[in-house]
Amino acid sequence: MLTRPEALALEKASPQELEDFSLRAARLRDSHWGKTLTYSRKVFVPLTNMCRDDCGYCTFVQKPGSPNARVMTPDEVMAVVREGERLGCKEVLFSLGEKPELRYPEAREALAALGHDSMIDYLIEMCRRVLDETSLLPHVNAGTLSDEDVARLKPVSVSMGMMLENISRRLLQRGQAHFACPDKVPVQRLRTLERAGRHGVPFTTGILIGIGETWEERVESLEAINAQHRQYGHIQEVIVQNFRAKPGTAMANHPEPDLDDMVRTLVLARLVLDSSISLQAPPNLESRFAAYIGAGINDWGGISPVTIDHINPERAWPQIDSLRQATARCGYGLEERLAIYPRYLKSPEHFLSTPLAARLDHISRDDGLALQQCV
């Protein structure tokens, strides 16, 4: 594990020093996760792309009045889910803008037409339908959550997620990435991580690099995640995602982190985080897979044969066969996992409701990975 001075010095480490740190990260990964990388075969359901936040880098969010602003209907949701089931998917990743009904009357009207007052209520209904009508497992990424939200969502989802992104309050200032984003206040996001921990929810989080944060703020963000995990043991994976500039956003001309920056941050994450936390980097955001593996990742995240990456729609998902071949060239196998990591299946009474635990018995192997590998 890195000391704080080592973590800070990694930003400016020489090529030889970076190689030494990378070897440490790779050895740590191998000692805990072995010579197999994982991925989750999923469908991506953007329940709504309206949001009360205005992040400077986001093209996912659409404001009312845009022809693309929408709340998916139940029939639309289930059509995507059933197509995913047909193609062997096991995860439904529900993603949605944060609390649009608190800002926009159009969002409230759309929810009322569906019989709901809030997006969380509608999300719970659709998770139940997935569980009642298909074999897939819901994973929900609904942003900041209250204690009540977490308690209500736990029985209908096997895991939850929310990117911490960064704990810097500077990024809330005018001209910064999180200006006019009430749900990006760091303390609110950290409270969501803590609430998930208290309720025993396997949780995915991560950092977004290149949005104006300093290296020290990256270190502090990873340390904050790790502190939550040490208290509750619930952080199943951390994603390191690189900012991509997109036309039409406030940050369209903002410089992107290069591969060296991404590698340094992955090495930092692997050596700061507890070894039980899976380290993930999205494979559709960087084609040089070997560099990521060399930096200590053990997971490629969710890959869909059905839906695009709605957050980065310009970046196609890699074909699973191609990813397997690229992973094999680095000396590693590739296996399909579920939306909940294997170690949480060893204590289902704490991390899962009884019906969900019983459901997982039928689709998980003895080692906790997906029972049937789809290629």
C-alpha cells in the first residue's frame, strides 16, 4: 500500500519510478484477484435523461423542451430488458438523472402520468417488474440517496452505484465542472456511500479524472472511498473514468487526460484502495488495454450487446471476443461476473434480501461468478 507521501509523489514519478509502482500494483492485483479479469454482460436502461444538475461535461442530460428529453415508459424499459435476456445478459443497469422532478414541472407531469410522485418510486416499480418478469438482476445508479431511498431500493436490487467523482468543493465554483449541481456537493455524495454501507448494500463508486481537480484531490477522493469501505466493507468496485470532451458542453474545449495520466491514476487507485475492492476502467474509453492491465485493473465493467453507453455514446463497446483476445495477449483470462461481486454471496444475510439471495443461487457458480459464460 502507498504511504501518503508516495501517493502524492506518484504524480511526478519518473518513467522508471512509475514502472516500479505499476509492478507493485500488478502484483497486488494478481495476489488478490488472480490471473482472471471480469466483466458484466448488461443492458443499460436510462430511465430518464432529465436531471436537476448542470455538469459542465455532460451530454446525457436533456432539459425539458429538448426533443430528446424523456422518461422511458414501462413498455420501453421491458422491451430493452427482454432483448438483453434473449442475448444472455444478466444485469440491468438502471441509470437516471438526479431528481428532475424537484426542478422541472415536466418531469413531475411525466411521473404523474405513470402513477408516481418521484423517480425513485418509479425506479422501484421497474426493478420489481424486472425481477417478476425476467431472469435479470437490477443494479441501480440513481445518484444521491436518502436513508429511506436506500432501504426501499435494497430489496429490489442486488447492488447500487454512484460515482463520487471528486470530493473537491472547488469544483462547485462558477466556471468549474460542478457549478449549479446541488447533487455534486461532496458531503452529500459521501453520505450516500455511508448510508449504503449502513444498510449492507454492495456499492460501486469511482472518480472522474480530468475535470479540473488537482492530483492531491484525486488522492483525497480515493482515501475517502477507502475509509468508507474500511468501516462497512461494502465498496465492491471503484471505477477510474477519464473525462472526454464533448461538443455542445461547457467543457467542450477542456483538455482530456492522456494515457500516462490515466495509468498513473489507476496505479494510485490500486495501491491506495483495499485489495478487496475491484478496480475497473471502462474499455470503450481507451483502446490500449495492455496499459490498463499493467496498471492493476481486474475488471472491465459492464459491456452490452444491446445498448450503447449513454454517458459516452460516441464510444462503442468492444466486442466481448475482441476483449477476451486482448486480455489473453496480456496473459489473463476473461470471465463473466454478476452485478454483485462473489464475496458478498458468502454473507447473503447481510448484503441481500432473502428472495434475491435465492435467485442468485440459480445463476452463480461455486466461485460466485456467472454460471454460464456468454461469448
